[in-house]
Amino acid sequence: MPLDHTDAWHPTVNPSARMPIHHHRHHAVLGHGHGILNETPRRRGGTTLRLPRIHDGRLHILRVAGPEHLAFAPWWLPASDTVSVQAIRGLYDTALDHPAPARRERTVLARLRDDFTARCARAGDRLTVGEALWQAADTLHRAVVPTLPELTLTSLTRSPVRHIFAGALAQVPGGLLPALQGWARQEQQPMLPLLAVATSPHGIPLRVRLHARTGRLDTTPLTARSAQPTPLTEDGLLALLEAGRLIPGARLTALAETAHHLTGQRVRHFGNTYGHHRSAARLLDAPTATAIPCCPDDQDSWHYADLPYENPTRYPLHLIELAACDPAAHRAASALIDTALLRGEPVHLELKGDLGETVRSGGARLLR
């Protein structure tokens, strides 16, 4: 069957200005409003809360919570996992304990925290931690910008797409492990240390590793510095995927999509690939598979507005700081989103007295 795989949106405690463009592009490129939530953990990814401040005509970024004790967020674990839920909630608690957030910022931080934890409490095993956070952030963003198109993003652990992936990986020409060994040789890597993440029978998040020389798979706890590895067979990996207890990394995803393409099925990938499909196409001798992605890297979405920061870097708007602005700034953000979509690039804002004035001024300039 045709496969549309989306990994363009990742859970985060403070979504960036990519979210509105992502929503619009998802509909424009794929023609529908459902997809897969990218729950592959990135080191320290999506777990930092920062707030912008404008002083003396310059932008200053203040971090009010960070991922010091959360190297990898276990997004794919069920929302009933109290340790994971508390780890994410704790980031908002830390930010609220910080003296810097203003009253409106505290209101927004508490709203996101409370919505997230309430969804987890209601859902239990029917949502993942990542899905609950995505839904809370999406709801808040829709309240701020009502024109945002609606999307439904589902964890791969609960989606039928996982069965397509497992079937495709089982049919990789020449075998899955030899293909992965060839990939590691191309990159001159003795080990692929984060081939996938999985969940143990006891609910512990695991990393799945490939030892390239021997073609041996094993698992270790994701955040443990030293732990005895547990051997994993190829069949065991596929069984975890079928059971909704495994999230494949970018290489496994590219191999699954390429193998599915070789069966004659249409495959579209919405999200950055950073050359992985080209590598998979070479490994599986499938030159036509290089055309699988729907759009070039970083054209799935972009920040609709950003601020001058430390040249040449620019700082994008984020949901929490926008939501803390007044309704006039929210209306201005809608104009900024429309313009960024037309231009295909961010609108570069000029710093004014505070963030609300900066956003309102940028929107007013566009409407003149």
C-alpha cells in the first residue's frame, strides 16, 4: 500500500515558529492532515525553555529551564509512565520557580504544563508522552493563531505504519543486517550507537546498537553510562517494531522506505532526510528511491519570523513568548505567517521596545 511517512514535527516543551509553517506545508505537500509524530529522541532535544528580552536595542536570551538531568526525552513511552511525565512537567516547574518569567509568561507556562499533565492522566496508555505534549502545544498555538490548519499526528508505536515498516525491513534485498553493516562501512563507523530506541518489558527506555564488524545487535538502557548489553536478533528488532515498542532511527527509516519503494508502492517522506535516502538507494541498488522525499531538506517548514541576535545567527519566535503577548500581537503573527508562506522564508523582524511591540510592528509593516 502507498506510504506517507512524516517525521517533520518533534515534541518540544516550547515549539518554535516552524510549527505554523509545518502545518500549512503538511497540507499543501501531502494533501491531508494526518501523519506520524517524530518521537526519535535527540540529545537534549526539545527540553529547553528560554525567554527573550530586549535591552538597549539588543536581544538577550535567558534560559529558565534546561535538560541537565534529561539527556534524552522518552517521548515514545506511554503517558501512563509517571517518571517520564514528571521529567517533562519538571521542566515547566523549574521555569516557574525561576524569578525571570513575567506574569503573562507564567500563565502560559502553567497552562502548557497543566494541559500536558491532564492529558497524560486521562489517556494512560492511549497516548504517548510525546503525543500528549504535542496536543497541548498544538491546542495553545491554535488558540493564539486560529487560522492554523488542523493536524493529527500519531506515534509510530500506535500507528499501522509500523507494520509497513516491519514488513519492508524484513524484505531488504540482501538482508537488513548486511545492509546496515555496509552503511556503517561507508561512514567508517565501527558502531551505529543509536540505530533505534525501544522499550524493555519493564518499561525502561533502551538504545539499540549495531556492532558493524560482527553484525551484532544489542540493547542498553538509553541513559545509563555503563550497563550490561542485552543481545538482540534481527527478528527480535522487527518484533519490537510490530509490537509498538520500537522507534527506528533515520537509517532504519530510510531503509524501510526504500525497500517499500522497491515493491512498486508510492512512498513519500515529509521531513528532512540529510542524505539518508541517497545512502539507502546506493546500498540497495535502487537509484529511483532518491526521489522519495517530498521536498528538499528544511523546505518542509521554516520559522515564519525571527529576531536579530548574535550575527549571523537569528533567534526564532517561540510559542510561549508569543502566547504571552497581547491579542494585537497574535493578529500580527497571522500576517507574518501568511507572508512567510508566500515568500518561502522567514520574515526578519526589527527589534522594538519589547517582544509584543516587535511582533506588532512587523505585522503592521506587512499590512501597509
